[in-house]
Amino acid sequence: MEAKRLAELDSLVEPAGKGDRNALARMLEIVRPIAMRYSRGKLGLGDRGGATADDVAQEICLAVITALPRYRDESRPFIAFVYGIAAHKVADVHRWAARNRADSMADVPDAVDTDTGPEDKVLAFEASEEVGRLLATLPEKDRDVLILRLALSMSAEEVAETIGSTPGAVRVAQHRALTKLRAAQARLAAGEPLEPAGKRKRRGRKPKHAMAD
């Protein structure tokens, strides 16, 4: 996202919070596409636990509007506040989907397009299960950095302000995430299974009791 639009969003907070309908309408024009692309990047375009990414985006917008009267400027860009709400809404969906194993999933494509790099896929947000599977191999923070940087076109400085990090750390996280995505895409193309981040088991290590003779 351009710095100009972020600055405009910040300028709309106070009048929108005081009931200015024009300011509120303009704020939603800026926030809605952010919420849509973030939700689609985190959830894909399928149905999870009865909720689609577009449904979650609408909930994010509603939550932002509802919270406006209570919002307090803490010397951070308003997009950081929006990001916090979005992250919580997406986490709620993941928790619900984990409890409801009957949620429907998008069809897995028959073939993998290995000519397209993972960064291109994130930028395009293709409506395929493959993108979700690739992104799921990343730790949550790296995944968010990639979505904010590539899908929302935010600068490293803007992302750093949003997630409470530093531009250097954001760039490192982006490089690390893309490297992991390329490796995951290669495994997928070779027909190897992909394991979501956080579910990988440690291999090659024996229990302490088994190491003692």
C-alpha cells in the first residue's frame, strides 16, 4: 500500500470516529480491499467452518467501525490497529475450523505450474489450494510479512510499524519466507508431502533415556 493512502487513512480516523459519514465511507474504501486480500491470503477462497475469506473481511470492516469510538492513537499507524483486528478474526476462523473437521476445502489442482515462482503466486492470490498449502508451511509471522509486503504492497518500513518490528527484520523475514516457499514448491512439484508450520516433528533425535547406555 502506498504511504499516501496510509497517511490518508490516519487522517480519517478522528472525523470518522466522531460520526462523519463521508470520512467513514472513505475509510471503508481503503480498509475493505486490505481486509479482503489479507483474509484471502490467510484463508484461501474456500469455505472454512462455514465462513469464507470474504465473510471474514466483512467482519473485519464491521469490527473496525465498531471499535472506532474507543480507538486511542498510540503513535502507531491506524493500519496496525486494522491488522490486529484482522489477525484476531482470522485466528477465530482457524480455531473454529480446527474444531469442525467437516469444513469444506477447495479442490486440489491436478497439476502444479512450476514456471511460476511463489512470490508471483502470493501477488496474484490465485484461487487454488496450492497457494494455501505453500503459505501454511511458513511460521505465522513470516506469512504475515509476506502477505503485507507482496499482496498489500506495503514497504518494509510500513510493515515494521504495523507488526511492531524493524525494517531490517522485515526484509530478513521476507527473504527467509520466500526461500522456504521456493523449497516447499519444489517439494510439491516432486510429489512430496508438505507439512504445515508448527506441526513438523523433530527428526533424528533420540529421547534422552534412549541415549544412555
